[in-house]
Amino acid sequence: MDSAAVNLSGDWDPANLLEMTTGIRYSRFRIKLPANEIYDAVKLTPANLTGNLHLILSLRPNLKLVSNIGRGFRPPNIFDLATLGLLRQNHICICRRNHPGRARHRTQ
């Protein structure tokens, strides 16, 4: 897996009562899995834009109201792409060659 990202952040303090911090990030990933006798090759390029916003409001000299909102992203890992092997007690998951990305469960 290869990845690249651009991140921007900034602080803003318009008055002694309010502080604001923001951030934005663009992430792009390149995932390649080679084919084998069980499944076909996989090539994905997921990308996403994430960000956050933090606000601090000073209500009194020793009392602050803090808020925070954000959005995250996680690219798929190998376990997300293809779950192979024993799942639970007597079930096994295998990928079907004629339907890339789809798995079928079968009882042993």
C-alpha cells in the first residue's frame, strides 16, 4: 500500500472570548494485491477528504466551553478486501473468481 496526503490547518482568535482551530486533509491510497490460485488481483485507489473544527469559548477567566467536531477516514486493509480462512466454528469464507470483491460462505 502506498499513500499520499495534503494537510492544512489554521488557528483563529478573533477575540479573547473565542478561539477556533480548523484542519482539512486530502488522503489518497494505492492498494495492489497480486492474484493467486484463490482470488484475482486487486487494485484500488481510495481517496477521501476529512476535517475537523475545534471551538473554545471563554465563559469566565477560569471556565471554558470546548466543542469539537471532525470526520475521519480509514482505507481498507487486507482483511477488509478479502477475508479468507476460518470465520467461526464451522464456516469458511472464500472469494469467488467470477465475482471480484464478493465472498461466499460455506460450511465445512
